[in-house]
Amino acid sequence: DIVMTQTPLSLSVTPGQPASISCKSSQTLLHSDGKTYLYWYLQKPGQSPQLLIYEVSNRFSGVPDRFSGSGSGTDFTLKISRVEAEDVGVYYCMQSIQLPIFTFGPGTKVDIK
Amino acid sequence: EVQLVESGGGLVQPGGSLRLSCAASGFTFSSYGMNWVRQAPGKGLEWVSYISSSSNTIYYADSVRGRFTISRDNAKNSLYLQMNSLRAEDTAVYYCAKVGRLRCPDYWGQGTLVTVSS
């Protein structure tokens, strides 16, 4: 089974400053079809998770462009260029190369200083 | 607008059973696979089960295999999770989520809380 890890597990950010979260998988997420099946979700306090990024670097519908994803193989990064108050919550990375079995990372809690 | 509304959660004793439902609207339910994902209090997300659009393919997490059964009724636009032999560690908010063309859960319901306790 693929294991997903994230660092850091918590992050306190000043509004307007950048933030970065790392995600690593125990196996490559590069599929034979050429796509890499790594996703990022944000779960805001008291809400259900919402999809931010799909296939490493593509923003989902309605996601602000201050969110960006990068990486390849087993190492990935989510960056927020300028953190806003509404960005607080827990960020999860997830793999679906083993579709339909999904594996989530442990989550990174982001709050505002 | 995609809407997923879970129901059926509640308090149940260890060893008991519960059936969760998820009512879907705003998309062609019969065309998409569906998931159940759960979140224990204060913990992260755990994938529980998947069912394909026609119910031909079903998968379970090791932690629930043999105790939980996923099903769907495409005529009623509904997803179900029958949970038997419940344990304290099954206590969680259970979310239903649509699996879209992007090979991921793209829309989630608001969740329903299941508490297993005596």
C-alpha cells in the first residue's frame, strides 16, 4: 500500500506571506498513462473537504490562483503565494494511482498568526 | 449544482448495525463511481469504500472489509453503506463523495456522524 506523508504537520502564517506544504509518497504516482495522480484538498473548520489541485498542478474550478502545486514522482509541494484568513484549515494530499483505493496524507493544519 | 446529502448517522452500541444513505442531485448519478470516506474526531481522512457506476466494481478498506457493505440505487440517485458489527473505532463523520473524471473525489457531502458507544 502507498503511504503518504506531509511536512510540516502544522503551520502558522502571517497574512500576506507565502506558505508551503510538502507531500511525499512511498511509491511513484506517475501512471503508465503519463499522468501523475496527486491531489490536494483543503478542509476548512467545520466543513467537508474541498478539492484544490488535481494531477499535481491543475487548479480545480473556482480555486484562486494564489494556490499552486508542483512536483513529480514521489515528491510534491503545495504553495500559497499570499495567505489569506480564509485559507485556514487542514490541507491533505491524496493519491489515486491505486484507483479506486485512495490514500490521504495525515494533513497539515494551517492557521493565521 | 452537485449536492450530496448524507443521513442515517447516530448513536449505536458496539456490535450493532447502522445504514447510511447519501442522496445525490445535480449530476447524472448513474455515470459516476462513488466513495465513502470517514473522519474520526480530531483525526484525518480515511477512505472506506468505493462502488463503480454500475456496481460492478466494489472495494473496501481493510479496516471495514467483511463488516461494511456499499451499494447504490441509480433509479433513486442514492448511495448506501450498511455497517454491521460496529466497533468504537468506527466512530467518525462519514462523507459520501463523487468520483469524477479527474480520478478523485471531487464533490463531498456535509457528512453524518456515527458514534459507537455503550
